[in-house]
Amino acid sequence: MWGMLKSIYLVRHCQASGQDPQAQLTDEGVHQAGQLAEFFKHKPIEYIVSSPFVRAINTIQPLSELIKVEIHRDERLQERILSATPLANWMEKLEETFYDFELKFDGGESSNEALGRGLEVIAELLDRPEKTFLIVTHGALLSLIIKQYNKDFGFEDWRRLSNPDVYRLEIQDHITEINRVWPDHI
């Protein structure tokens, strides 16, 4: 199945009230989810897979209902765990993990570990018969996936991601191209 062109839309969830797995979308986030549904409604999305976190599911629920495509939940798309204990300088620590993919903090996962689970999901999608997919995940994991296909993507690019944000990954015969497709004017 790898010979045909496959498109995977990578979506960062809409604005949320926090980082907890149960965090809800803000009022603005609910509005953004409606904008996402409008953005995608004429694209041929055949399969949706999402982080099980509430903010990710709520981000794509309006589109799922509009185009009548089921949301498949996948734990591997949940947010990257930087550390099990709070880090006062977490931003600096996160930046370090953009340069050292093996760096790991107490109870957390390295960039390679987080990226590995994201790439497993992508590999499974590429083996499916559908051609156009949508993945909903979180900023840190999304950044690692983007960096896999665009080596120039770094920490400052992560900082500039919006909520929501959308990238399209196109793969055909192991040739890949990734581009941001979310319009800034929305």
C-alpha cells in the first residue's frame, strides 16, 4: 500500500483549559473546533485517530459528526511526558530534549521514546487501505513528528505552534513532504 499517495493531516488540539488529560476546551477552543470542521469538511478524510485526552477528542468531534467518520482513540498519541515530577525550569528542559533525543528526566520519556510511539501510529496508517487520514495530538509530540520529516524544525518552531495547528504529511514510495496548512487568518 506504500506505493500510492497517502496524506496524513497532523492536528494539534484547540485551546484548552489546562494540561490534565481531562482538561476541557475553552470557549475559544470550542469555537476553534468548529473552524477546524469547516476547514476539513470538503477534504476526503477517511480515517480519524486521536489522543484519548478530552481536549483532543473535543477538538475533532465536530468534524467527526459532520463527515460521519468515527474517531479512533490511541494512547500512543497522548502528550509527551517530560517528567513525572514538576520542573521549575521545564521550558529549558524541554528545549534540551530538542537537541538530545536520548535525554530523559525523572519518570518522563525521551524524545526518541515519544517519537517512536507517534511513528508507530503513522506506520500503521500507511498500511491501511485508506488514502487520507487525520491525527489529533499535542504540541510536543506533534513537534517531534514534524522534526522527523523536517530536520530544520526545532524548539522555536514548537513555541510558534498555534492551538489548533495543522500540518499535512504526504508520503508516496517513501518520499515525504510536510507542510503547515492551517491558515493564520482564522
